[in-house]
Amino acid sequence: MPSTVSRKVEQSRRLQQRAESMIPGGVNSPVRAFGSVGGDPPFIVRGKGSRMWDADENEFIDYVGSWGPLILGHAAPDVLDAIVGAACNGTSFGASTPAEADLAELVISAFRTCRKFGS
């Protein structure tokens, strides 16, 4: 007989109902819609390293990692330092910045490396 894991869901259910009153399906991405599979979607409120917690204080291992960007885990200190450092110079300008060229240079150099090794 398969075992079931129970978790608290009261807060997540309230948050889901609130979201559904404003957003179709209660989500801004169909990947997170639980309508087809049933169950109660967790509403994540924080993460640290490979773990995350929902509004009901249930702890999860984050196997998704935001589909790749969180390869270093949630709230990685070096990443937080870089974010704070960048934000201290301003958060959005609607104009060109040196960081855009820095990023483009990094991406191009990564592709040159791939071609160099035949990938």
C-alpha cells in the first residue's frame, strides 16, 4: 500500500483562493497550475541553499532550482552580495549600461569556448 505524506496546507489554500480571485488559475505560469493534477500548490515564502519553505512552514528540497538559475541555491551569499552591489548603483534606468556590454562579452566568450572544443 503506498504511503502518503501529509502536510499543512491552510495558508497555501487561502493564498491560492486569493490569487484565483485576481489571476486566471491563480498562477502567472501554466507550469504551476494544479488544476489538472489536483492537490494544493505550495506557496513558497523563502529559500536557503537547496531548501525552501511554504506559507504553512512545510520544508521542501528544491529540485527545480528555478529551471537552472539557482544552480548555487537560494540566497547564496556571493550572489546576494553581487545583487546588493548592483542595486546600490540603481535598479533600472531604461538606458544603456556598461553591465550590458559586460554580459554580452561573457556570453560571446562562452560560445567561442564551446566552438573551440567542438561542442
